[in-house]
Amino acid sequence: MPSLTGKVQELPRTALTCTVPREYVHRAAVAEVLLTNWDTVEEERADGVPEFVVRAQWPRGHALFAQERGYQDPMLLVESVRQAGALLAHAEFDVPFGHQFLMWDMSFEAGPDLFLAEGVPTEVELRTSCSDIVRRGRALSEMRYHITAVRDGRPMATATAGFRCLSPVVYRRLREGRPLGAPVPLPLGALPHTEVGRPGVGHVVLARPLPGDRDRWQLRVDTGHPIFFDHPVDHVPGMVLLEAARQAAYAATGLTDAVLTAATTDFTKYVELDAPCWIEAEVGPDGDCGGRTVRVRGVQEGGTVFRSDLRLLPRPR
């Protein structure tokens, strides 16, 4: 029998195989945490911009972001970028738990090779630099961050995002003028999941269009969805809007076998749960290598609540 008193081998931090605490990335379910660890880059940049290496692991099987024909779902990159910002805000910039994050924008551009699936989970380094840092006291108030995604030592994607942190008191003041009613009933009849590149109808966030509508759909907000609504919130999460934009791009072009290789999204208002939100798509001209660009916007109560420009690229194989 091996001794129970012998010294346990210590693994280097970069070899740890657990996830970061779920609270750092605003997830209730541990299974939805994609980040495994992070390190501060010790070498000081001349401009004093803080840099970090955040590591992520993308599972081979995911209930929502599933592999498709040899490729990981690009939304794993988007969710990893979102989680990286929250992680660094709490762990490195002293944002207390319970603060709300108001995301202004998020964008990424990736080569399709980043998403090639293999016989093991995909390991990605998110090399992150932070800029436009605003503090109130010691705690972070605003920040922009820039990411280079590295796989097997090769840079394969870039991403950027910006957000503001709101204390519970400020958030309540911001939201107190909004009359909160019951969520809009889930529209009957989702688009077929095969038309929006989803593994099943339960993950479809666009309703069938009304007669006469073209490339315009009502957003299906299922507050019981265990991933989109991992925990209770008082508005539609940004990841639901990004998924709606992606599904709208597939539905408008018919390129459900294409890989999403770029998206630039601006969030202008909270999308409320108690009013219908409409998703509109406009397909651009053909691009290089048979790719297509699509401009998507969300409209609620007569105003634009978000815009997203996406690029779809046919699968190389």
C-alpha cells in the first residue's frame, strides 16, 4: 500500500486541470466554466498596460456549442472572451462579487483552423492586454481588453471587448425606471434547427417569420434554458443576442455549413424580457473564398438595441 504521508507532487500553475471559480466568470453551473487558469505576464510593457495569459479548454461535447463536421463551435471563443473579462475584473482589478457588468461591444476575427476539432479537448491561450482602465477608488469601473487566441503556439484569432462595472446600488438606480412585467410568451413555432445550424430545436432562438416577412424574426427568449439563462437575470443576456445574430446569418444566407470567422457587435440598450425583440438581417455581397457578410440588428419598442456584422466562411474541408 502506498504511503499516505509522503509528499504530494506539486504541479505548476499552468498544468492545473481544474476550472477557475465559477463566481469569477458569472456562471452558476461549474460545467459552463471554460477557463482553467491565468497568469500575469511579468515583463513590464513600456506603456504600462497590464498583460495576462488566460487559459481555456473547449470540451469535445457541449450541449449547446456542439462540434459540427470536424469543427468546434466558434461561440466557444466568444464565451471564452466574455469569461476572460469577468475573470480579470474580479481576480486582478478588485471588482467585488455582486457588481453588474454592462458590455458595450465585443468583436473577434479568427482563422478557421482555430476551430478544428481533434481527439482531445481544444486548449487555447488567451493572451490579454488591458487598456482604457478607469477606477473608482481601488475597484475597476471601466475597461477595454484585447486578446490574441493562441493554439499550439500559433496565433489564430484576435478579439476585443469593453465593459463598465456597476455596483448593486448604481444598477438598481439605472433599472428602477423600467416597469418590469411578465416575460413575453415564447412564440410558438421555432425555425427548423437545420436552418440555423443548431443541434436541436431547443437551442433555436428565432421564431418562424410572420407572413410577408423576409429575413426578420421574433427573438425566442426561453428563460428556462439552462445555458442561455444559467442564472436569473432581469434582461436578455448578451450571449443570447450573439447567438440570435449567428442564427439569423445562417437563416438569411442558407450557409448552415459555414464557419463563423468574424463578428463585430455593439450593444446599445438592455434587451428587456417583457417586450418583443425583432431580429433583422441584411446579406452583403459575396466575399473572398465564397464567404458572406451579414449585418444583423435587434429592434425593441421601435429602437435599435444591438447591431452585429458577421462573416461566414465555407468549411475548408
